[in-house]
Amino acid sequence: MIIYTWKIEELEWLNRALGLAKVVCMVRGRCEGTQDDHTCHLPFTVDLSLPESNSFIAYDSLTEEQVLTWAKTALGTDKTSSMESTIATLIAEDLEGGNSVKHVSELPWST
């Protein structure tokens, strides 16, 4: 079974927008799938719409879970499903040994 993990890697924000301060406008991250010792990830970048003042969350109060919700909403259900499906296909091909896949892992002495 593949375990999917969505991660936020970078946020871009505007100093001021619509009278609000430090407004997140772009999210970069990745969807990662892991099965056994095989991991594959796909990057994503999404632009966010400016928030309404009544739904604004201060930058210092943001959580990764909240930003992931925004990012997945911006990507849409079809795109998020497609990314996970692509990862599943790549891992399956790797496990079956049909294709040569480049692997990246942590350095053995860093764990």
C-alpha cells in the first residue's frame, strides 16, 4: 500500500494586499508516495486568490494543514488524484523492475 504525504516547501506572500498584511499568494510543495523503501514525489506550485478579510488567517498563525487545504483546493480534485495516480504508477513500475528509475534518498549517515 502506498502512503501519500503532501508537504509544503515554500510560501510566497505579499507585504500588503486588500488592507491585510503578509498575505500568502503562492504555495510550492510536493506530493510524495512511499511503498516499502520506494519513494516518488511530484512537485506542485499553485497561485492562491486573495482572501476575504473575514476569512484571513495571520501568517504567523498558519499551519501546514491549513495551507495544504488551500493548495489542494487550488489544484482541484482531478489534479490531486492524477498526481497520486501518477506516483502509484511510477512506484509500481519501479517495484516490478520494468523501468530504470532514478532514486534519491537521505544519506546513509544522516539517519
